[in-house]
Amino acid sequence: MEANNHQIVDYSAVLEAQYGALGTPERAKFDEEAYAFYTSQILLDARKNARLTQEELAKRIGANKSYISRIEKGITVPSVATFYRIINALGLTIELKPAL
């Protein structure tokens, strides 16, 4: 929800007005970029919490520092396999469970 001129606005309507309706190419592009940014921030925070530099993480997964940088900036989205290698290198786990 968003407050605007003391009115409560439905956030779905705001997204639709700015990026198009669900299922449109414009909205799909926005959603993809939003997921990339969200993923990048999770990985950035996890790396910092693990007290690793980008270079140290890159060495652990067999990549280079610039690749890690591009992931953390949301420019590059890692493959699922690379994502799992990063998670493992950071000492984390992922739990997959059915949505409620």
C-alpha cells in the first residue's frame, strides 16, 4: 500500500499503471528486473555477513570478482547451479517447501 495525498492506494494498481498489467511484456520485464535486484541484495547481504570479499567468494565458486560484482549489482542473474554454488560457498542452505 502507498500513501499519496493522504489516500491509500492499492499497490497492485500502482504497478499496473507504471509497468503494465500482469502478463504484458512490460510487466514481465519489470518483474524480471525486480527479482534480479532482490536476489542480488540477498547475495550481497549474505556475502557481507559471511565476511567475505567478492574476490574470496569468486575463488570459492571458480569465478572471477567482476562476475560476483555483476551479480550483486543485479546486472547478471546467476544460473540455478551457480546460485547453489554461491549459497554453499557462503555456508547457507535453501529450503524448498510448498507455498501455503
